[in-house]
Amino acid sequence: MVLWRKDVAEFSMIEHSSQVIVGNLTILNKGCWKVASAYASPKAIIKKGLWECLEKNCSVDCHMVVGGDFNCVLSQEEKRGGNKFIMSQGSLDMKKFMIHNDLHEVKSMGPKYTWYNNKSGGARILEKLDRCLINSTALNAIHLAQVKHLSRIASDHCPILLEILKPLEIYSRWIRYEDVWDSYHGVAALVKKVWNKNCGIDPVTSLNLKFKRTLRALFFWSRAKFINLNLVRDKLKEEILEIQLEEAKRGLSIEKLQLLRLKVNELNVTLARLNSWWRKRAKAK
């Protein structure tokens, strides 16, 4: 069933079958979007008809959204309980379909798994069967694409919500690599630890996931460890000045002298990091 609000959009059906409804959704101030609502068969041989129908309607020239229950798990991370995940023909067909038609899955919020088998204990199985796929043209038109997995209440599936009319948030943050991170001890070990985590998927997707995981790990590490360099510099200058004032009054013990040298060295390292930080921004400007 496809429903829409007449005061916001108009929908005209292009094609339909037992597994999908495809149509044009004309949204006020957002142009025309091609929308496909899918309810795929669990059998791979029958599901081929779904991929063939969708491929006929996919185009890089239009905004394309494909969503629904695909009855397909793409990795072990999308399943909990039951038999161990095995890359089936259905999973391979879906990955191939997404790659060939420039369709991407938007990061989701809410419950990780969208379906469960209504059982408890060791027999309970949870899987991510429902998803929303968007092509690059549609992604470029949305300021901030967001998919929400809503609560399971009246069904064994989570409803999925794609927000395309959400206004651009002023305080959105991009994560970018900082050259200054490389000057800290332990960064190489952190990168190695995150990079060596098993992804269990095809090489291209695995490489992209490794990059994403590593950058996020560095970012959150920096938030926990990396204090504002200007504050560190000012604090070190104050501490050095206090020790040097003490030296002028009554001299320094060996321990205090070593502490002074340590503080001076730490200040030089901090100034070098500040230099790297500003040099990168000067290049960006």
C-alpha cells in the first residue's frame, strides 16, 4: 500500500508487481522523485524479478529512493541469533544490484535490527531486513539524509522513516583528519587496532568501512585526549614562570630543575603542534 498527503505531494504509479510498486512522487519545492516500495520474496530466484523491475526504472538523472522489506541480510553484523550468516545468492544479487545502480544505504538511527521472529531465549533471532536505498542524485539534493528505525509495536518489523524535508542543521560537523594527531604517541597503535578489525564483507566495502571506522576512532580519541592547544600553551607558560620565579628567589632542587626542563620541552612540543595546526588551515585558505 502506498499513501501520500495530497497537500504536500502527488503520486503517479509507473509499474507494480507482487514485490514492488514504482511511481513518481512530485513533492512541493523538491521536484520529482522516483519512489519504489518493495516487499521482496525470501526466495532468491523469485527476487530476481524484483531486481529486474527496479533496474528498468533506475536512472542517474532522477532522484531515486528504494525502500521496504528486502528479506535479505548482507553481513553478520545485521543478524543476531540463529545460524551463522552465510553470503547467499540473494545477498550477492542485492549487493550487485546496489553497485550497478548507484544506490547507497543511508546511516540509520534507532534499533539496529528491523525484524525479529517473536521468540524468546536461545530461539530469538533479530535481523536487519528493512532498509532505504538512495542514489547519488537524491543524496545531493538532500541537505541531511536521515533514516529512522521506529519502534516495533503492531508488527514484527520496524517501520522505517526517511526524512528528506529536514532543514539543514547549522551545527553539523564534518570529521576531517588532523595532521597534528600524528605527533601524539599511541596514535599508530590506535589506527592499527581499529584497522585490523574484521569486516567480513567484500573488499571495496570493507576498505571504505575501515577508513570510516579509523577516522571516527581518531576523532573520538582526540575529543577525549586532545585538549585545546592554546590552553595547554598558556598553562605551561604559567607553570614555567612560577618555577623560574622560585629559582630567582631561592634556587631549585634537582627535582625542580628536571621538572622545569620537562615543562620547557612540553611547551616546545605544544608550539610545534600549534604550528602544524595553523599551517594546515593556512593551506586550506
